[in-house]
Amino acid sequence: MIEEFHRWDPYALEAEEKSRMLSRELMELTRFHRDRCPEYANFLEMLGYDESKVRTPADIPFFPVRLFKEFDLLSVDRGAVFKTMTSSGTTGQRVSKIFVDKETAMLQQKVMLRILSSFWGKGRLPMLVVDAPSVLKDRKAFAARGAAVMGLQFAAREMVFALNEDMTLNVEKFREFAKKHQGKRFVVFGFTFLVWQHFYQELLRLGERVDFSQAFLMTGGGWKKLESEAVTRAEFKKRLHEVCGFRHFLDHYGMVEQTGAIYAECECGHLHASIYSDIIIRDVQDFSPLPIGKPGIVQVVSVLPRSYPGHALLTEDEGVVLGEDDCPCGRKGKYIQILGRMKSAELRGCSDTYGAEFQ
Amino acid sequence: MELNSNDLRFLVGDLETLSRMPETPVLPAFSEKAVGFLSQLSRLLLRDKRSGTDVKAYAYWIRRASLEAAAREGDYRNRLGRGVALHIAPSNVPVNFAVSMTSSLLAGNCTVVRVSNKPFPQVDLICETINGLLADAWGDMRPYVCVLRYEHSPSITQALSAICDLRVIWGGDHTIETIRQASLPPRAVEMAFADRYSIAVINAEAYLECSSEDVAKKFYTDTYYTDQNACSSPRLVVWLGDSIRQARERFWNALDQLAQREYTMKPIQAVDKYTAVCALGMSRPGVRYVPGGALVTRAEVDRLTADVMDFKCGSGCFFEYEAKALCEIVPVLTKRCQTVATLGVDRERIRELVISSGVRGVDRVVPLGGTMELSFVWDGFKMVESMSRYVDG
């Protein structure tokens, strides 16, 4: 039962106890989805899933995350769908469709809030979002960013968008927000490259200096784009400290398919799995689970998805588990590093790539 | 629109040659000019240290003996070129442009090949060698060959299509759709090579009598050599016979061992294959994933239906079926089915099955290991015949 999880601090469980609780809950979810989602039942049948052989969360069949783009997967009646979340995919590609019912939505919010309060303390905080307000409206264009902002909306006491529709800094709004909250606890949230390009660079150019030393800079979306411009994470933090006085950084890894159970960055710079979810790194050669320190394909499990079979997913990211139960920050569970999206393969053969060239 | 040299980058020939083509007299089929030119090209490429496996295979295919054998296969006495032939070559099989050009020259056409903008050393090597020949003893062939590149442009494709009598499109459904937006002159004909799939049929007993390593090498050439992404690469393996269990185990083990030595797989390919198998498995009951290494990904189906072939992946992703009788393969012999590769199954039986059941697919039945072989017959076209014109009477 999920209630059992809520009784614990989100980072309280050590490996053995967490594995026991997660396995039991994930098995129950697997049964639940099998009984309600025929495609998922076929998937389990194909793998010859045998519940009696499950010992750890790694024994639950991992479902390829891309299939949410190709199939509409629901474990509830369509009428019970409270919202449909869509996610990433570059132009022209199909997007994931995640069907969320009331129960799953509430769980997602509750868990997100529990996780975040472990970092910024109890209660909702004012939030400055480094994005344009349309990110919530134009869902097709910015699906991943929109989903991330939407996921945080309820955790914010008030939400102010720092950018104009053309992605320039809304200087007036920014100054107003800074004046009102400077020196107090609040959150600045944005995707790393937006924060760098449209927030930091702009403040630097304008010569704005503010005291955000009590604030949390929460980021997401990965580091690929910045790294390609030779901006390291350390450099990013240093520069944002210089201009805004930020001391608290809260990067996170998450995906729309497992909203709520995010992997948030601790004071030591590690992304942590909470008791509600876990990461299993798999070997590319045979998908077997890899030990701590060995990089491979990221699989995620989460006990939150109730309305769609998204509780055990094979992602298209690579990562590594850095350690378990022994982070100096004191949080129990695995802490990880995400190495980024897997590179696409350029295949030989006479498939249709010329047409793409002609478009 | 007027063609001009700013838009076209010539690897062989020039704008003047191209502009004169509509007026250039075509050649008879298998003319001594074309045969001599190609066989000299063959000699030079076979001798060239820079030639890799694919260029060598091409060069071997166009040596004089092979061309003369092809000429004897049909009656080409009253045949000559159709006129200007425009070939749109695919972007990811480097020597394909030369294969298409070869049949076109043998048919007697003035041949224009558009190659991909993606640079390939094979393309450079073959074009450089052709240029050497045209500049020297084979100047007579100069009016008949142009190889060029251009940035995507419907107006250039239209201008080239407007002067052609034959258009040959490689590269699959999407390319065909795009190129067909350019209209053809009333008398022109078109040969389009669409997306296809291929299958293998193996008799278990016959297999068990073969060297498993030898068969693995052949099947590897059929599949992994082109990332299992060629139209002719089998994606479905159908087993016949009584000792299927034993044969299957030995077959896949041998292939896995070979792939471990020879094939470089990126992580995303492992995920892609697992995703493709799961997509099939979700779409219907009766699919069984066969656990094992990710190099050889496979799933077994309990009945053969055409939709099995919709789940395409490549990189070593196979579906398998144990058949009681050969006729069970009929549902997958759709119009998209190109090649049936066989081991221990009489090719005549497959041909008979195709003809007697009246299916729309199967243009080619070859022994396992032979799917990649170059041929003057492709996708059901006798290439030189289809590219030439017959004078009756």
C-alpha cells in the first residue's frame, strides 16, 4: 500500500528495507496494470513474467518508454482521465501521451511536495519561472518544459514568469519580484540553458546585482546544451553565485512518464532517489543490472503511476549509480549521475533517409 | 527553370554534356562502347588499393565475363536506350549509384545520376576512376555519363525530370513520394524502388548438416553487414522440419558469437530492438521474447500474419516462426516482400508457391548468404530490359 510510504521521510529507507517495500508495491502495480491494460498484459505475456520469481525491483519487467508514443496506454476508463500529459520529442516526432487520473495526479503532487520540502523546507514558496507564460499554453511546442512547470505549479505559493513571449527578460517583472522577495526564501526555476542564456546572460549585460542567497535555483532539462558551449556545472554555479548570490542549487532529473518522483540534487551535488522511486542501471549487452559505478542504460521505477503502466520504464538515457545510503548529505537511497541521452545510430542499408534529406 | 552550374555540382561530366543529352544518339543495348568502358572501370577498381569490400564486389560484378554472361541471358538484338535516364540514388548505400548507372549504360541510355550530399569515399573513388577513363581512352563515353549533386530543390528535380525518358528512384517510399511531385514528360517511364522486407526459410535437418560457423557468416552478410537495414536483409526466420529446437539453438548461438566479434552496437540500438520487439508483443497476444544477449534480439510468434513485418528495427532484430508446412508463409508474402533466402528448401518450391497462390510479393528467391549479391534483376525488374526500348519487326 502506498500509504505505508507516506509514513516515512522520503529519504529515510536503507537499501534492504526500501527494496522490500518497493518490490511489494511494484508487484502489486504490475498486477493492477495487467488486469486493466490489455497491451500491458500482452507485454507481460511476451516476457513470460512470473510474479513468484520477483525478489527485487529489478525483476519487474522494464517497459520501453518510447512505446508511450506509439500506443495509448491506460489502466483506467478514458472518462476517468483528469489530464493528458505530453512530452519531449523534437519537431516532427511523435510525443508521449500520459493519461493521468485524479488519484495519480494527487499522488504526484503529494510526493513532489514531500521531496522538495526535504530541500527547501516545509511549505510552498514563491517561484520565479525562467520561461515565457506561453510555455503552459502552447503545449505542443514546449511539451517537456510545460510539463515540468505544470508539475511545480501547486508547489508554488505564487508563480511569476521571468521571460516575455519572445524569450527576452521581462526586466520589470524581475525587478518587482526581486524587490518583494530578496533576502527571503523562494525558488527560481528553469531549464539550464534558459537560465544561462535568457537569465544569467541578460542580468550580466544589464549589470543587475541581486541578493538571492536565501533562494533555491532549481534546474532541469539536462546539461548537454551548456556543455556543448563549454559551460560546466561548476562554472554555471559559480557564475550564478557571482551575479545573484545563489548558494542553493537544486538540479533534478525526471520525466513526464514518472512525474512527481523526481531525482533532486542534494548539497553534495548528487541526484537522489527517494523512497517512492529507484534507478537501475542496465548493461547494454544483455540488460542485466549493473553494480554501483558502472555506467549503462537508465531504468526507472516509481510507485506513483496508477492510471497508466509507467511504473517500470527503460529510458533512452545513460547514467551511473554513484553510491547508495552513504551520501555525506545524510539522505539514504541511491544517488546517481545522468550522463545524457543516448546518441542515435546512423545505420547502413537502403532505408528511407534520402527522403528526409529532400524535405 | 533553366539548369545552371551554380546549383549543380558535377562529380562526372558537366552542364554542357547534360544539356546535349536530349539530342545525343542513344546506344544499342550491351554496346561494345559501354561494355568495354565498364570492364575497364572494373579492372582499375579491382587493382586500386583504396577499394573496400563494397567497391570490389561492384567491380567484380562489372568485369567483362560477367557483363557478357548477362548479355547472353536475354535477347538484346533489337534493343536500344530510351534516351536520358535520371537516377536518384539512395543516401546510405554508397555504391548503389554505380549499380544503377551500370544497367542504364548497358541499356544504352544517356545516364544522369543524382548522388546524395553525404560524402562517401566510395563515391569519390568510383567517380575519380570514371573521370580518368573519360579523359583518356574512353572519351567516346563522355556524352553518356553525368554524376551530380544538388541541394534539395523541387525545381531542379523538375528541370531534370523534364528532360528525361526514364526516371529511376531509389531510397524508399518517402523519397518516391517526394520525387513524384516532379512531373514526367508524357512518354517517360519510371522505375521506383520502394521499401521492402525480406525473410529467410530454413530446413532444420539441412541446417544441422552444415557447418554452423559457415552458415553464421552467410547470414551475417545477409543481415548485420548492412545493419539489417537493407530491403533484402531477412527480418523473419521461418523454420521447417523436425529438429527445429536443436537447429535454432545452434543457429543463433553461432550468430551471436560471430556478432560479438564483428558487430559494434551502440546502446541506443539495443534499446531500439527491445522497443520494436515489445511493440509487436503488445500489439497482439502470442509473441514470446527469447531472452539472451542484446546483440541478437529475437521473438517468436505463434502464427504468421502480415502485421509481424510492420515492426521494423534493424541492427539484429529477428522474428521467428516454426512452421509445419511451407504454405504457412503465404500471409507474409505481401507486396512489400522482396527476397526469400533459403537453406535446405528447394527454391523451386518457393517459386511455385508464389505463382500458385497468386501473392503480390517475392521478386527473388536466393540461397541464404546471397541476399546482398548484385544482380541485373532487381525488385522484379530485368534491369537492362526495363531501361531499354524494343524495336518490333
